[in-house]
Amino acid sequence: MSRSTVPSETILQSLWSGYGRLVRHHATEEMPSLVVKDIRWPPARSDRSHLRKLRSYQVEAHWYSHWASRVPATCRIPAFLGLESLDQGMRLTLEDLDAAGFGRRTSSPQGADLDAAIGWLARFHASFLDVSPEGLWEEGGYWHLETRPEELAAMPGGPLREAAPELDRKLREAHFRTLVHGDAKPDNFCFGKAGRIAAVDFQYVGGGCGMRDLAYLLDCVLDDRIDDISAGTWIDAYFTAFAEALADRPEKAHLASAVETQWRSLFPVAWLDFQRFLQGWSPAYARPSARLERRIRQELSKI
């Protein structure tokens, strides 16, 4: 390769807690642009947080190596281009979604963007309904109770802390389970034109109730309009898209109504469970306002 065709690179961001970096390798005459997740393990760590992150990267590598090819075209994700194991980490090479037309990001999707994100989740959940999460997290998501004992201990006393085991039990024992993305915040969606959308970051993909993803996404978007979470407009849109996607699986299409009935009842449970995590993860930052506290009490009274 000549000097003029050696790919240059741009560091897009550091990975969470210093575990490496995300790098774009720019296009040359010989190769298109691509993105490398360059993951490095910090030395001499064995605490719970480190082991959780280590497992998350192993899950993501397994997801792209063994599961990504099963994702339908209606749930756009970056194409998997390669995996290299290192002594203290790994390199995951993926399609550059910016070059594929998904170059727009927003931390607060509204209108068509929010509809697109909700639709992506609904189609994803429908595609993997009743599928066993082999090689992934048995329980997807990064905040569920089993992985967060320190956060539970840090929570202030009160009804939400007392309800934590019951909230977790209800979500875990949901009859209908699917694969959840596990970190469905707006920053993990890439937007294109006319409602086109793709999702990235599958470190916490695994089994679970689809409401874990939906409650998390809507809480991120509607945090200053918390009463809207129970308004139903976005939940209705989710289940409409879910039923349409499930119709493409004839052997499962008849389950759409039963799944909706159960999961609707679990939406407030998933939302409360996420509030439990926030209050333990950063008690000072996540101290609820009087309005949020009222909403938490109202939803707890229905459980």
C-alpha cells in the first residue's frame, strides 16, 4: 500500500471508564471507511464493575460474531467486519454507519426520530420473541438488580427501595421474553433521512421483557415531562409496530395480543426499576423532584 493510500484515522470517543476508544478509519482507494472499537482492559482489576464491563465486551463480540446476521433488515445495525483478540483486549471492526447514511445523532429525539427509535425497538423485540439468549446476557440490561447490589445499598430508604426485589421479580418472571438491546438510550441510535434509523452498542444485549428498553428510552427523552410517560401515545405506537412486525412470523403472530396485555402491565414496573437504579447509582444527582416523587408513589401504589 502506498503512502497516499494508508488510511488515516479519527478518534471518535473514549470508551466508558477508560476501556479503550472508538476510531474511524477513513476511506482510501482500496477500502471504505470503517469504525474500530479498540477495547483495552485496565491492568490489575477484579472488582464487580470491571468484571461486568469485561463480560459486556465479550457479549458484544459474541453478538456480532453469532447473532448480528439474524437481525432483520428492518432493524438496521452496523455490519460486522472482523474481530481481533489481543492479550489485554480486543478490536471489533464494524461498518461506518455515517458513510451508510446514518450520520445524525441526537440526545433528545422528537417527532419522526422518536417514532423511528420506538419502531426499531418494537421490530427488534418481535424478531426475537421467545428466543433463548445463548452466549448473551441471561438478563439483558446494565441496571437490573442482580448486577447492582452496591447501588441498592446506596439508595435512600423508602418504598422504592423496599419494592426493588418485587419489581425485579416481576420483570424476570414475565412469561413473554425476547432479546432486549439493553442500553437503548438515544445516544445509541444513529439517524438518517425520512425516519431511517440504526442502532449500535450491544454490550448489554440479552434476554428480558421488552419494556426494559422502552421504559429506558422514554425516560431519557421525557425526563422533564414525566407525566407523559403514562400518557400512552408512545406505548400505543410501540405495540402497533410490534404487532405489525410479529405478523412476519406466522408461528408467533397469534401472540401479539397476549404479549401486549402482559407487557403493558409491566411498563410501569420497568420504569420504576430504572428509577431504583438511578437513585442508587448517583443518589445526589438522581434525587427526585417533588413531581417525580409523586409519580413514583402513584406507580408503586398500582404494583
